Amino acid sequence: MIEQDTIKLLRECDAGVKMGVSSIDDVLDAVHSKGLKDYLMQCRNEHVTLNDEIQAALERFHDDGKDPNPMAKGMSWVKTNVKLAADPSDETVADLMTDGCNMGVKSLNRYLNEYEAADETAKDITKRLINLEEKLAVDIRKYL
């Protein structure tokens, strides 16, 4: 049970990190403010670093991880592009990213509760990912 929950939790973190990086990549070209771009790039880099750790943990279980849900990713891309086409401002970028962070935090907390038998390493990775998402949402509030 511990191993199964650990793998499942790490897979969800893997999908979450990939979704976060993809979402940041989708908005970076629309950012005007150096400050907002710096926050996004720093968060993206931290996601990539955490993803390396997730991949190493998954490899220990001989697991390939998980990609984000294609439907969720597609809908996110459409929402981002429609909103940015209507209003290509830093406020729109901050709004989109805040929504994404909030959804990520909600999902990751749900998985943390669902896979409660996961080992402490997987739980720690999940909590650090949650903290990254929460921190970005707070940092970019001034651009809303």
C-alpha cells in the first residue's frame, strides 16, 4: 500500500509540475513587466528542479510518471489564448497564473489526502510543490 500510494502521489506531482511549466511557457511572451517575468521564470526554474527530483524518485520505482490530462491542458491553453487575445496585459497574465496556482494547490492537497499511505519523501515533494504554487500566487498579486 505504501509503495502504490507513493507512486500515485509522485505521478500526480509529475503531472502538476509539467502543467505548471507548460502554463508559464504559454504566458511568458505576453508579459511586459520585468518583475512579473522574473517571478514566473524563477518559479519555472524551481518547477524544473523539483521535476528532476520527482523523476529520480519515480525511477526508483521503475515508473515513467504521468503527463497532464490532455483535456485539462488543452482547455488551459484555449483559456489562456482567448483571454490574452482580448486583453494582453500583465493583469491578465497574473489572473490566469493565480487561477492555475489555486487549481494546482487544490488538486495536490486532495492527492496528499487521498494517498495518505505514501512515504514521507513523496509527501515532502508534494508539500514543496504546493508551497511553490502558493508562493507564486502571493508574489504576483501586485500585478492583478
